[in-house]
Amino acid sequence: MKKILLILFTFSLLPQVISAQYSRKAGKEKIKAFKVAHITEKLSLTEKEAQKFWPIYNEFEEKKEQLFYIERKKIKKQILAAGGIEEISNKEAESILKEILDVKKNHLKNKEEFLSQVSKFLSPKKILQLEIAEHEFNRKLVKKLRENRGLRR
């Protein structure tokens, strides 16, 4: 009887879990679409530039997300697995700091590769406009998230 109730309870929660996962994924896709629209508008890319730019930009963003995951999730898990900051040894802390530094270096390397690739067909002015457009988008996104959560400043 308990097994049947547990199974029924599990199946009753399954749609909510799936819905939450879908909602997060849909939210990410929506943000990505807004970012693409924002950057496209700000850069005024020609069709030829856009065909070259977006595959390179998408690859750059994917690598950036992977590095962010390592930096935030993996390193945080290492610290938590060791029992928290208070419990890790100096040697473990030094190793984690080295890993953080390696991730930062990889972020920079990724950015340099991206800029090197797009500078072959985009002017320095458009590349600078891209930097500004990304910054503007991030500010707008944070503002929108704060408004949605009622944390207006």
C-alpha cells in the first residue's frame, strides 16, 4: 500500500517537475532571442556579416557558459564537498585558487579568440558597438529581473 501511494505521489509531482524544467529552458531561450534581437539591432549587421558573425558568436557564448559552469558550480561543489571554506586545508584552497585562475585565463583566451575571428570581417567600431550592446543588454536584463521579482532599485 505504501509503495502504491509513493508511486502515485511521484507521478503526481512529475508534471510539475517537467513543467519547471521546461519553464527554465523556455526562459533561457527567450532571453537568448531577446539578446540576439538586441545585438542585431545595435550592430546593424549586413546579411553577409550576420551569416559569419552568429555562428562564431554562438560558439563563443557556449564556451563562456561552460567556463561559467566550471567556475561557479564545480568549484563551489569542491568547497562544499570538503566541508566548506572553514574545513579546507591551505593546500586545497591553493589548488582551488589555481583552478579559478585557470578558468579566468580561459575566459580571456576565449574572448581573444572570438575577437580575432570577428575582426576579420567586422570593423573595430562594430566590435566596440558589440561590447556596448552586450553591456546594455545585461543591464536591461538585470533591471527586468529585479522588476519581475519586486526588487526595484
